[in-house]
Amino acid sequence: MRCEIVAIGTELLLGQIVDTNSSWIGEQLALVGIDSHFQVKVGDNFDRMERTIRHALERSDAVICCGGLGPTQDDITREVIAAIMGVELHRDEAVVAKIRDMFESRGRVMVDNNRRQADIPEGASLIAQMPGTAPGLVCPIGDKVIYAVPGVPHEMRTMMDGTVLADLQRRSGETAVIRSRVLRTWGDSESGLAERLADRIDQLDGLGNPTLAFQASGMEGIKVRITAKAVHETAAAEIISAEETLLRGLLGDVIFGVDEESMETVVLNLLEARGLTLAIAEGMTGGVLSARLSEIDHGLTVFRGGAVRGEMEDGERPGADSAAAAAIGARRDFGTDVGLAVTAARAHDEQPPGTVFMNLAMGEAQYAQTVSLPGDRARFRNYAVINVLNFLRKTLMEQ
Amino acid sequence: MRCEIVAIGTELLLGQIVDTNSSWIGEQLALVGIDSHFQVKVGDNFDRMERTIRHALERSDAVICCGGLGPTQDDITREVIAAIMGVELHRDEAVVAKIRDMFESRGRVMVDNNRRQADIPEGASLIAQMPGTAPGLVCPIGDKVIYAVPGVPHEMRTMMDGTVLADLQRRSGETAVIRSRVLRTWGDSESGLAERLADRIDQLDGLGNPTLAFQASGMEGIKVRITAKAVHETAAAEIISAEETLLRGLLGDVIFGVDEESMETVVLNLLEARGLTLAIAEGMTGGVLSARLSEIDHGLTVFRGGAVRGEMEDGERPGADSAAAAAIGARRDFGTDVGLAVTAARAHDEQPPGTVFMNLAMGEAQYAQTVSLPGDRARFRNYAVINVLNFLRKTLMEQ
């Protein structure tokens, strides 16, 4: 089963938008065992879109068209697919009503252009999920199929997860179950991890199942992906769990989480399990730490709040002492169990630039760590945040 | 003159790396007036690479192959291009020596695999710039041309800027200058903007120059791009400026910035021009507003700081009153001229969910606005932040 991805939009060719959609879809296809040999970007041009999709259909079994489903005159994916299917478009009044309802629920009026979004090629069916005003389409052509999904990433993902991937698997007749789990690490290099796992990787090369792959994820650490193939879900899960246990034995606490678990999720879970609340004081990270914690802890139930304050670094003794005072201050101001502070040396301080001071006030104790980080400013902020979260994680785990 | 981009690497198809190279190259091509109608990703497979590059040569005058020039066995771009040219590879010993010198200057030893990087198709010439161990190639095929550049972004960019773009322009015989400017808008839909500009768009369709294009940028609003073609730089700049003046007349203050200006840049500039400092109080935005402001205002000179506090929403009267008190409190706590607060109704409040209360304390006055926002939580936060920044922008502009 081969599936080609066609990303549609002149803005993609002009580099005004980076095509992250094809990458995401490519990753999902690989995870369910479907080959994707070609991925093409094409502009909003009828002739070139038609040639590209026809060419894709010749060499693949399925084509996912991403983009060109909007309300404007240059959104012509619907028309192109109808031409390839050799059918007419018909306007689905139920979809028109749905789009109108969406606008009204936002207190806005649907303009006439939006009606075009309800034009469906004869013989095509609607994708059940419709998170925006663009309906997705499943368009059969003989024993092949074209899917049309919007270019808006969250709309595309909702439709891929809800309909397209399952439909592709059903069509592929693949009965083997392919599952994977990602072990997320922080604190060792890719070559360092490879050395620690060298013997196990050799063994698995002989066995063929499961497989391991490393994936550097920049500021989010290095991912170790376990992929297993089995006759059913339970067997795949067992293979993965056994491998995870083995790898945890080899890698220890550089593994901080699994799959989509971020460092902040792990830290918030650790705090919650211990019945602790947290407040923070941020200097040069400027709210990034707060934003990441509150992204997970919506209700601010464990992470109770924080302050961003440049003056923390303007005290008489910037550095370890001011971080210690700020951690105590945060705990007091927000009435929490734990106070955490992160600040950095200024260019004119005695410390080298890139020095980050972290302090944790918990119970009767205070824990301090100073690290020296590389990187330009944008990377420095995020690098400092992941370091301070890891500092909190390891300190909590040692209690 | 048409130039197609072929990005090479199985890791691109699998989504392990996002193909930002093609986007960057596409942008550079557009800026020098060269059309790029198709951009293709293909894996490290001889047959599929050959078919893809041959197909690209049929429909374009030039092909830029990006990637597959490394030292490992799956780096086969050199071999594929030689096959398409119908020539042999020869090893360029001067290049071998250059690669060896690079390794030695880094205190490392060149492994044998790296010699493969010095294999050049007969009739191809080397790109003068060579920032890494992979030489770039210019490979003429009749009156067409294939360029091969590495996938490492900074190496690719150095070769594009140093050789490829100038070579393409020379081949195209194009002397016209193409320039563009983006007007950034917030507060109207794409279809709404299209309706307001409908007459002007009709006029320009007749004139052909400049051209307008809309680009939805999600949470960052909708961009209106003006592109002008002229005989020289000054004439292009004049066409763009005249069009900008005309569009500003039609769209008014929904235009918040130009090109790379973000809403927070604009707001911080407005504050600075008025000699005002800012402090904020955030509820459900949880630090996102703070992180965005401090990302621009590194030194916290205009944006002095802020607090994230769940309790703001737990007062007796959550809503407009608590936002007003929080704006005053932020101004007092940080000793600034302006205090800004943003908070939201909770699910069990009398207000409908999605209601956001904004308040601005400035001088003797307080300004309040309440908006109702759609969206899931992640989008809701960012949507609230852009709304509160726009509220601050418009209030400052009205003073």
C-alpha cells in the first residue's frame, strides 16, 4: 500500500509557509506501515494540480491532498478532484447550514464565498470530523482513493486521526498491528545513548522485531522509539513493554517520560502524587516556564502561579543568592509548598554569560544548582526552562 | 525560467526532519523572479530519485537537488545525476585533499567513506563555496541544468547565495526586479478582507502589476502580500508604497504591522514611543502573554514584568471587576505607567465559557473590553493573547 501526499498552496512553494503537514502525515503513515515514496508541493493552479494528482494516482494507491479547501477563489481542490473523478460538484445544503451555524456561534455572519466550501464531488463522501468550516472528503476512484483534508494543521490532524488513517489501513488489508512507544530522554547525547545500547541494538538487528530508532528532538531531548509488529494489539503491547523494561535498566533516569509526555507533565505528576503545590519566580526565561506549566495544568491546581520580574537580576548579589531569595519569595507570595526560581547572570556580572542559577525551596530545605548553557538567546531561554524542569524532576525523585 | 526543487532523504518522507530547505529555496527563487511550480520530496532510492529528477527536467529548465551528498552508502545523489547525464563519476583528488584538510583542522581523521564525496560526474563543475565536506555541483544537461547542494541548511544556503541564484538569473536572462511587502491584519476574516478589496483586486487583475495575495496565518492574523515587478529596485519600491497607501485607506486599522512585525513588537514600539512602561496580570493565559512580550523585550525595559495567578479568577466577582482590580494591582506591584489584565470566565460562572475580560489601567483612566472567543484550550490561550495585545494596541492608538 503506497500513499502519496500532495500539499497544495502557492504560499508553500514561495516559502511563506513551511510544509509541516506532509512531515506529520508521513510520520503517521510510517507508524501504521504504509509507504509514502513521494511527497509533492504544488501551487493553486488547476492544470498543475490536476497533473500532479493524476501522476500521484498512477504510482500510488492513495493520495492525500492537503490544502485548497478554503472559501476563496484560489481554493480549487474540490474542482480539481471532481475533474479527475469525471463528475460534477453538488452543493450540500446540510454542510452550508453547518458552516452558517459555526459562524453564528462565533457571532459572525457567513459570507457567500463560504458556500463554495460545501461543494462536494458526486460520489465522494464527507469525513465525519469537521473542526473548521472546510469539510474533508473521501473520493474513491476505481480501487484507488483521494482524500482531501484542509491545510489548517489542527483540522487536518483531527481528520487524519479520526478517519483517514483507519480507512487507509482497512484498504491496505494489512492485518499485522504495528505499534510504537517513544522513550524520552534528557541529559545524554545521541552517540552516548547509542553506546549504552550498542549490545542490545546488535541483538535486535538479528531478531528484527522490535526495532529501535533514535530521533534527536532538539530542545526536547532525544527520543528512543521502540516499534513492534505483531498479530494483534496485545502481543504488540507485550513486546513493547518488555523492551521498555530492558531499556530502562540500561538508561536509568535519563528517561524522563514516554510518548507525548513532556518534562512539565512529568514534573506536575510528581508534584501531584506527593500532594505538593508549586510557585515560580522567573527572570530571563520571561514567562516561558510559566506558560509551559500552565499549558498542562489548566486550572492552576498544582502550579499555582508565578512572577516574571527583571528586578530579580538587578539585586545587589545577582546569582545563587538572589535565586535562593526568589524561591522563598515565590513560595510565600503564592502560599505553596514548593518555590522554584530561575535566573541568569547578566553580561556585566562576574559570572560568565550563559550561567543559570536554579533554586528550589521545599520543606525545611533549599536545593541549588548552577549550570552553564550555550546558545543564542531564543534557544537559551528554552534550554534554561528544560534544565530547570529537569532539576525539579530529579530533586523530587531523590526525596 | 522554471526551477524545480527535489529534496532528497528518506528521513524527510518519514517526518523525522521537516523540509525547511525547499521553503527557503522557494522564497529565494521567488525574490529573483524564477518560477518554482513543483517541489518534490523523495527517499534515498536510486530508481525513484532518477525518475523524479528526470520528470522534473522534463517540465522545468533547472532542478535543484538538495541532500544525498554525504559520505554514507545511502547518499547517492552523485551517482543518480551521473546516470541521468549519461556519464561516469571521476574522483577529484584535489577535493579529497580539501576534505582531508577539513578533518585535520578539526583534529579528526578522514574515514575512507568521505572519499566518495569527491566523486564528480564528468562534465559537471564544482560550486566554489564549500563550507562542509560535501562539494556542490553544477551539472549541465543540454540547455538545462541540475544543481546539487547538501541538505545541511547552512551549507545549502551558502552555495545558493554564492553561486546557484546568480547562475539561475544569468541563465534566465531576467533583468526585472521583483519585490514584495506583507501587510499584517487582525480582526477580519479572509473572506471579509477579500470583499473589502474586491474592486481593487478586479482593477489589479486587469493591470497585472502589482499583484495581491492573501495568506491566512492562523493565530497571527491574515497577511496581504503586495508583489511588484519593475526594471529596478526604486521603481519596485514605489509601486509597493503606492499600493500600501491605497490598501491602508481601504482596510484602516485592521492593518497592525508590516512584513515580520508581530503584534507584540508593534505594541512594545507604541509604548516605547510614548515613554510608557507596562506590567501585566494573567489568568488563564498562564504566562503566554508574558513570554511573548519578553521574547521581544529581552531586557524587560518596557515590559517590566507580570504575574500569573489562578486566584484572580477565584475572587467573589470573577469577570470585569476582577480584571479591573488586577490591572491596577499589576501597575502598583511593578511600579509601571500601564497595567494590563486578562482573565476568563470559569465554566461554572454566569458568563458563557470562552468569555475573556480585558482591562487596561493607564493614567487616570481604565479601559475595559469583553470578548467571546471560540476554540479549544490551546488555541483559546493564544487567541486571547492576540486579542488582548490588539486591545492594548487600539487603545494606545486612540490616545
